[in-house]
Amino acid sequence: MTIRSIDFQEKRSCPRIKRAVRAVCEIDGIKYRARGYDFSEEGLTLLGMPIMPRAKNYAVICETDDGHKARFVVREVHRILLYRKKTRFLRLGLDIMSMDDRAQAFLHGLKPPRVKPEEEKRTSPPPPQYLSVSRDQKRLQFQLPAFARIGGRTYRCRTVDLCSWGLGVFAPDDFPRVDIYDISFLDPAGKEIPLLVQEKNRRFDPTAEGQLRLGLQIIGGQDRYDNFLKRHTASS
């Protein structure tokens, strides 16, 4: 097993769909929870816990936030132990050996929507963005309670602003450097909106009682978040 920092990013010749979903791996009759986030018709990448054993072939069931599922039989190509202080994950590169009848529709649903040039100006709000976005998109200024869960610990945070591809949050100064993690915030009605995010930048903000300001890109939980943005964009 290779050990590398969680900031390591693998480079591929074939682009994949950068969309995170829930996943369950079935290995020797035992189910292991994971995150699938990097898909093509030939393979996918999983983030899982280090206890996942090696196996020649096994099943992976993936599910999106809106309930679409697919079952893949996969072969493990490589595994990398990602670490950041006390938090460790397995990053698994998997080849798809076979898939069920739902898989083609599942993969198609992960792709970003295509917008015709003549319709692009009329599209509001913009379709969900994935990796390449600019910061000139409209940002909603919301200060809402948020909670990040990392390594069995919960960190109390606070949102600063929200846009279609990500959000800014204030976090305590002992917030760990972890590439991908779960965070949720409470909307004004008190409903929880869970997200899987990737940290893109951080800086110390002396105006915020000495807290860190984090720039986070959303890679999972986009559907519920988009509905929240649509409601409050329309009312602003």
C-alpha cells in the first residue's frame, strides 16, 4: 500500500465525472460504507475506511441524493492510504467489470446538464458547477450555523456566503487540514442541509475573532443545496 498526503491528486488521460455519491461495498458478506466520487463507464474511485479488506472482485452499490441507484461489479486496481494528522482514508481505484440495467441511466444522470448557447443567458439560476467555475457568480450572504464532522469530532462553524458551486465558512483556528469531509448547515427554518465538500483554500481572518475562513467546493449533496439556493435567490 502506498501512503501519501490527502492532498495528492491523481492525473488521468480520460476525464471522469466529478460527482460524489453514497456507496456501499459488499465484500465477503460484509457491507462497508464509502463515497464514490469519480465515475466513467470503465471505472470509478472510492473513498473508504482503512478497514476495508482486499478482494479480487466485489459489488458496489451507489446511490445519489435523489434516490437513483446502480450496482457495479468491480476489480480493485490500486489503493492509496490518504492521511492528515489522525484522519485516514483509503482511496481505491476500481475497474468496472459489469453493471446492472440501471447503471447507464445512473451515469448519465451524474453528468452536468448541457445548455444550448441561445438558452444560456436565460438560465437562472445557473446549472450546478463541478470543477471549473469563476468567482463572479452571485453569492448569497448567509450567516448560518454549520457543523463539520472529521475523525469522529464535530467542529462548530458558520457560513459566510453561498453560491452554486460552493460556500465560504468561518471555522475555529484548530480546524484540521483535510481534503474531503462532511459538513452540514441549518437553514433559517432549522432544517439540516448535509454536504460533502473539498477544501480549496483557507486563510486566517483577524476580523472574525481570530477564526479561519475556508473556501469549500461542493462535491456531494448538491440537489438539496440547489433547492435552498433557488428559494432564497427568488426571494432576494
